[in-house]
Amino acid sequence: MATQKTKSFWIKLTAIAVAVALVAGTGLFLLLRRPTIVVASRGEVIELMDDHGITRWLEQTLRMNIRWVDYGDDPFTRIAQSLEYNPGDLPDAYLGLGLNSNEIDILMQQHAFLTFDHMIGEHAPNLTEIINRDISRLPEFQIDGRMVSLPSLNEHFSQSFPQRAWINREWLQTAGLDMPQTPQELLAALRAFQQFNNSEPTLGAAYQGSSANRTTLGFLVQAFAATEYDLSPGSNYLNVNNQGEVYAAVVQPDYREALRFLNQLYSEGLIDETVFDQGPDVFMGTGAGSERYGVIFANDLYSLTNDMDRVAAFEPLPPLLHNGQRSTLARPTEIQLGGFMIPQRIDANRQQLALSLGDALLSSEGTLTVLYGRQGWADADPDAGAMGAESATWRMTEDAALMDLIAGVPLWMDARLQMEQQRPYEGELRTSQNWQGFLNVATRNYYEPVGRANIQNRLPQLQVELETDALGTINDYLVRASQEFVTGARDIENDWEAFVGHLNTLGLQNVVNTFQAALDATMSSTAPDSITPPVNTTQPEPPTGEEEQNEEPQEQPNDPVDPANGGEETYPVQGEEETE
């Protein structure tokens, strides 16, 4: 009997052990299984993502498998046909398909894409961080007022503050002057320069871009008025104040004061009379030592000549102090949409996985991997110098970037990450190899703090319906009249009221009202619950008079970067699963 009981005991124990082993084995097997996400893209994008380790990085980071589907050369038709004939076989995400805005609009009317505003906080922390930097730009992340696409942003930090001026340091030393800090000090410097420049004009400006008649006189305009307008065709003349009120900056007293100052420079022969149609070729004269101007308005002086010796004598001129404040143009990087979207007609779990995948590409590691490939970058060397930041965090290990080849794929090369790139060469920043670092440092210390303080006055991009002819008429008249105020063909004292009146006759107030309605409609729509607006910094309202205030220059450095100090700055300022 005892033997039978013992045998029965061991049989039961063995059965329990087998059951436990089966359960444990099943659990282990389940742990080795992970979801598969199906992503539709184009063949060349898929090849790049695979060949450069981006796919593998995503799979390892997110603990999921990615199955690519090639949508060929006509992804719009492929999506439209799937929606109509086979809606049960949709992918989990669309990436880098190259759809144009018209195609996206048509597909949105067919409810092709998920609106994921409600999912951002839980499943898209990187997108949340991007939006929270400047909640006023939320409409720019939306299509028809909805979040349907992850963005692609490659922020060229120094290009975000494009209105820069350069002054000849050697000429300043010859004249016995310090770096100008106010418009009046700049006037004095230009007068001094003219004395040993054979009485020739000492200030020039031109636009580095596609339009030969676009100037960068905005640097001086912004010394008086916080506006993007720079006396050139197509530049923005609308602002918004802290109360959300849209106004035309070009009819304000401070813009009039800016024109008055420009007219003084022009009447004294300090501005070249060809300033409104100069090209970059006239800036620097015919060769080394033949520089025509002591002050040059240009975004990037080195790009005008590609000769570091030619620009060695020039230093960035800081934004000028007027009425107790400095102002410069802040132009945030354009947000590209349409590169990553999620089908609406898939289940919630697949939608969440897809959003997590897209958001991972917006992280610093994801962005660097997208831009340079998994083997194209690495952590920075210890104590390495950075391209504008206090210290470096990453370095290039391969020269070839993938950026131009995978346009539309979500990424976020923000200013901080850009400046934290390890210097490609040792030594000072002010060299052709390290020039971008030099621009980053000068921008960070001179222009970025001022531009950041005034960015709230910038009107966000809005979708409005206005007659093109009316806008063109206003723009043409505004450019012509403003330039005539500068040259003296119009009298700033006697013709100002007629100028303002004619702009209103042409429909300026209607433009303001239309943008106001669009802004109100956009901002009244509720932002995603998970996105918390930052505290709004108090900004100055549009001036209501032309009160004169004392100008007290703030101490600024003469040299933004000291070559003798190694180039360092010398001043503060689908439901399918697979087995792994």
C-alpha cells in the first residue's frame, strides 16, 4: 500500500512539474515574440533604411519587427485603391511616400489618415516636446486644423536669425571707435569710414538667394521696429501682439522712424544708391584689400567670397539698441509635413505602435541615425570642442549624409543638437572648415537671445483666402513707397499720412481682418490635452506714439570669437507577430 501511495505521489509531482514547465516555456516563448508593424514606403527609401541600419535600430529600440511594403512610383493611386477595394489590408503607417499637398487633401477627404491629437501625450513624447517649445506654432504642425502627420525639421540654427550685419574691425580701429551699439553710433562709424574711403558710400546690402532685388536692410529696420519687413517684395509686414491682435507693422510710428533713419543715411551718401538691386558680387570689390564697404548686410559673409582671408577683418555687428531694447528677425525653420501618416481604418493597438515608431525618429538618436546612418555617427570624444555649444555630444564618423535622399522622413535636428556636433577640425572656429561653428557661436551670443525675445510677435503661418491681385497691389505699392521714402523721392514728414491712407484704400485693413479671423479660428480650436502651453513672455505692444527715450548702450564685445583663444568665445552673452 505504501508503495502504491509513493508511486501515486511521484506521478502527481511529475504532472505538476510538467505543467509548470509547459507554462514557463510558454511564457518564455511569449517573451520572445514581439509585434510586427507594416510600413508602406518607396523602394529607394526602404533600401536606404535597411542598408544604413535604420530599420534595425528601430526594431531594437522599440522591440518590434518592421515589414516594409513597396508602394511603387504612384503611392497616391495605391492608397486610394486600397481604401476603395481592399480596406482590410492597409499598412500600419505610411513613411516617405512623397505625396504632394493636393494628393494629401484628396486622401483626407476619403478619411485615409488618422487624426492623432488625443494620442500625442502618451505615445509621442518627442513630438510633445517640439510643440511645447512654441505653442503658437501649433497650427503649422496641423493639416486643416488636425494632427495627421509627423513633422520633419532640420533647424539650421544660424539661418533662423538671417538678418546679420558685418563691420570692418580694421576700419573701426583706424577710426578709433568701439563696436557700435546704437543706430547713432553706427551713423558716427559710417561717417568716419567715409572720410578715409574717398567719400564713397560705406554701407551695402544684398539678399543671398533667388531674388536679386531683395535686400537685408531689415537689420536696420528691426533696430526700430520688431517686424520681418525689409523693404523687399514678399516680405511679411504683419505682426501679432500679446492680446492676439493682428496689426500691420508698416503703418506704425516705429516703422516710420526706421525709414527716417534710412533716409538720413542715404541723403548723406552713406548707403550705396544701388542698394535695392545689388548682388553679392559688388560687396567686396575686385580683390583682397579692395573692400568697398565698412558695413555689409549679409546672412553669411564668407559665402560671398569663399575666401577666409577676404573676410578676416569683418566681425558680426550685434543688433542695435534703440529705446531700451534690441530686436532682430527670428525666422523658425519651415515645418515639412506629409512624410509620416497613419491609416485611420486600423485598430487602436496598431495605431499606437505606428505613432511610437514615428515619434522615435524625432528623438536625437533617431534623427542622427536617419541623417547619417547607424554607422555614420557616434558619441563625441571626451572634452571635444563643439560647433557652437559648450561641449560636444556626438561626432560624424562618415562624410556622406542621407538627408537629401530620404526627404520627408520624420526627424528633428534642433538647434541644440546641431551645435553639439563635435568640431570636424581642431583649432580655432574662424576657419573655412569650422565656419559654421563660428556662425553658431556669434548667433548664440548676439542674435538668438534677441530674436527669441521677439518671436512671440511673429504671425504664425495661416491658411487664408485672399485675392491674389489685391495682395500683389499692396506689396508692390509698399515696396515702391518704402524705397522712395529712403531715397527721398517721398517726404517722410509730409507724405506719411497719404502713404497710410492709400494702403488702407488698397485693402490693407481687409488683409489684417482676414488674418485676424484665421488666427482666431485656429487658436480657438483646443490644443491636444497632453500639450501644455509654456508661460508666455511679456512682449512689447505696437507703439502708439513716437516718444523719444534715452539710449543707453549695453556692453557688448568687440570680438565674438578670439582666434588666439583657440576659437573659443570670449564673452557671455497589424496584429501579426513574429519570433525574434
